[in-house]
Amino acid sequence: MNSNGIVVFANNNDKIDYVKQCIDLAKRAKKHLGLPVSVITDSPEYAHDIGSKVFDQIITVRTNLDADLRRFKDGALAEHRSQFKNNNRAKIFSLSPYDNTLLLDSDVIICNDHFKNAFKSNQDFLIYNKSNDLSSFRPQEEFQYVSEASINFYWATCVFFRKTKINEIFFNLVDHIEENFSHYCKVYQLRTNFYRNDFGFSIAIHIMNGFQKGEFAGIMPGKFYHTLDTDLLHKIDGNSLVFLLEKENYLGEYTLAETCDLTVHVMNKFSLMRELDKETYID
Amino acid sequence: MTKGILVAAQNNDSDNYVEQACLLAMSLSITNNSTPISIMTDDKIPKEYKGLFDKIIPIPWGDAAEDEDWKIQNRWKLYHITPYDETIVMDTDMLILQDLTNWWKILENYPLYFTSQVQTYRGDQVTSDYYRKTFLNNDLPNLYTGFYYFKKDDICLEFFKLLELIINNWNLFYEKFTPENYPKWCSIDVCAAIAIKIMGVENHVINKNLTYPTFTHMKPAAQDWFHVTDSWLDKVETYVNKDCQVRIGNWLQSGIFHYTDSNFVTEATISKFKAKSNVK
């Protein structure tokens, strides 16, 4: 019998506790999806201390000590700089303890069971090529193509894969792209040298499709939603999430919005942390 | 039944359409070696390229485009001079990048067939109406003559007779059929669309459900870009390898590639096609 499970990366920095986010994600995964969650982290002792009861497995990785500093926004007005240790996502293929894996970012709040359908798919690799911004005014250009004249954008936030030979090639390719990212930036006309998993996955999918439109990647089931780091998560109440979404042309002002039973990718990790701290999540 | 490609090429002060036709012929010889191509032209074809063409046919009945810069006035003559029973007509600024055997099999089901849905270099169907307002706002068949097919039969003969009449009196026909977004010059696409509308055979010569035969249309405003530049070459990188595979923005091109901008053709590109197609 093939094993199914969720794997999340949690490499903490001095500002963000990704392990804590994973604990909430694991509880929600168990409730909505009935799936075990394993965490891949460079802080295994800490993960044991606070999450040994919720995690299926705690897998240790070493991260890059001199990882790039990145700007993390906390709403429209505040921002912090901290390390962004995203350099081992491609290792998921060998690190995942499951035959069928749902790879999630820790800042995804699971509020329904739609992800279950990924495990029923007859495709071996699924990913979203579209995520719906809860705010309606913001341009979606940067999430349609990796750059305006380049290839289609895919979200590495949420990826389902089976341990097949083809998928092994795919993740090896992602690894290669990450190692040679400055070259691929030129080839794909990216306007940044800063590696994003979304870019690495998008480029690898394009290559797997023979540099054309193709069928390597299926689309994840259900709609996916996100808020940006310029928005604020205001409240978590079970499957109801309350957000303050930045207003167009009014810097620092927000519009209240509530979702119910929608799984949402919350990019403002600080407001997510604040809301999780209010809950009694830690056993 | 003989099959072949036919192009019309008349150079003007700014563009060397004969050279483009030679490049097209080289691309054909690489991907469809047994398919002949003929050219209708009064311009000189360089000696090195003459062997690429099955027939080099002078423009019959005088050059109706002699005083024109945009030379499409002789296009109706193609039916009468084609050496083939089944003919695909193409614009010169195109490359054939794949085997077209299956396309011929589809086309033989039609007496006359026009591409009506073209693609971006990313393989998406063009949805922009930027260049097609005359067609949409006047309820004309939204067809492209950049790539079309005809057989030698009565329907096609009628079409080309009508096309001759429309081209020679295009202002009169435009007043009647294109009062909205009235084109300022004689367009072969618009003339052909008017002819098809008059004949009432749109559904017999266009199939909107077919994704191919089609071509990749590199007009910049058709590319689904948020910020359109005058030349698509200012927006996206191009690459032609020694096997004459073409990548645009690292998208590998296949089928028919309509580059539209003559600056795409560089000496380096011509050299690669010459080497691959053994032109010496």
C-alpha cells in the first residue's frame, strides 16, 4: 500500500518561526485531510520540543548559513529583513518519507478537504498555475508569467507528486536550475537574481515539456487563494479567516474581508505568527 | 495529385521579400524535403538559391503592383499560375519548422481553407482583436491569408475571380463591406474575407474547432503582453541553433513561424539555414 502524506519545510530565521506555523498546518491537515505531516527543518531539536506529538517525522537538513537576506513585509507599512533559507526545496524527492507527497508552504492555512483529491488524481505531478488574490484591484502580471515575455508561472507553494522516475528527473532539474540560477535568469529574462522556488519550478516544468506547452504538470484540484504580505491576517476562528486587505491608493488603510472554508496562502508571515500565538496550538 | 507551396515575392525599397522567400524555402527543405515550393516573382533570385525552387514563375499579365509600395495586387493570379493540384500559399516572412504531412491530410478535405485562429509564440491562441477590428466590426470572416490552401476546382476559381475583382476595385468594396474601421490600404486579408462573405462559404473554408493548420503570428500586440513595443524583437530574446530550431523567449517554435519583422532575419540566421539545407 502506497503511503500518503504532507511535507513542509521549516527553516527558522531570527524573525520567523516556521516550525510553529507547521504545527498549526499539521493539526489542520489531520482534521481536514486525515493525512500525516512531516517537517523538514534545520531546527530538529526545537521541532521535537514543540511538535513531537503532531509531526509524523522530523527530518533534519542543513541550510545555507549565509542565505540571502530578504525583505519581509508586515502589512503595507512595516517590513523586516531576515534570512530566507529556501535552498533545499528540490531535495524533497529524496527526503519525503511518503510515496505520494503533498508539499506545502508552512504559511498555508488549510480550511477544507480539497487537497484530498490530489491523491486520487491519475497524474503524477500537480501544481497550481493560478492563485486567486483575495484583493481584487492588484495586478496579477507577476503571477501569470515569470516575466512579461517569458514562460508561465507556477506556484511552488503547493505541489503534489508521486515518487516516479520522471519526477526524480524533475526535482534534479530544479536543483540544477537553482545551482545555475544566474544563467537561467538570462535565458528566461528574469528581472532578479534572487532565487524563488516558484521560478525554479516554472522553469523546470517548461524544460520537462520540451520548451513548449505540454502535459508534464497537471493542475492541483480546487481553487487556491492568497493574500500578499502587504495585507494582514486579523483573526483565525476555525475555518473562518478575517483579513485586512490593503486599499488601492490609500497606503496603510485596509478593507476587511472574511473567508469561510477557503484554504488560503497567507504571505504575511508576521501576522500569521501573531494569530497563531493567540491560539493554544503548542502541546 | 501534385502538392506544393507557392509564394509571391516582390521586393520594395525597404524589404527584400525574395530573400525571405529563399529562407522560407530553406526551412521547407529542412523539414519537408519532398515538398516542392514555387515562387511568383519578377525580381532576381540569387543563383545560389535558385535550386531551392521547383518553378520560378514570372508575374503574368503585367505587374499590377508596379506603382505600389505594399504589393499585393498580383495575389489573385496565384490560382492561375500554380503548378500544383493542391497548393498552400504562404507569406514570405514565414519559416516552416515541422513536417506538414498531417496538415496536408486535413487540408485535402477542403476545397479552400484559411487559417482563422493564430497563435502567440507561447502557443496560446491569439485573443487580442487589436489587428482584427475591421473583420470583427464589419462581420467579416476573421481569416488570415498568411497561410491558406486551395485545390484546382470550380469553387476556388470563383473565389480567385472574385478576389481579382475586389483587389482591382478595393475602395468600392471597402465602402460597402467595411464601413467600420475602414482600412486605409488594400489588404489581402480583408479582400479575401469580403470574397468569402460574398460567396457565403465561410463555414466551408474555415474551421474554428481545428487548432491547426495555424501559424505563430509575431505581431507584437497579439502576444498577450502587458506593455507592447513597436517591434517584438525589442521585447523578447531570439535564438536559432545550428539545427535551425528557433526559440523565442526560450519557447521552442514549431509549425509555421510568421516572424513579420524583417529584422529577425540576420546574416547569422541565413548562414545557419544555408548550412543545414546545403545551399552553397
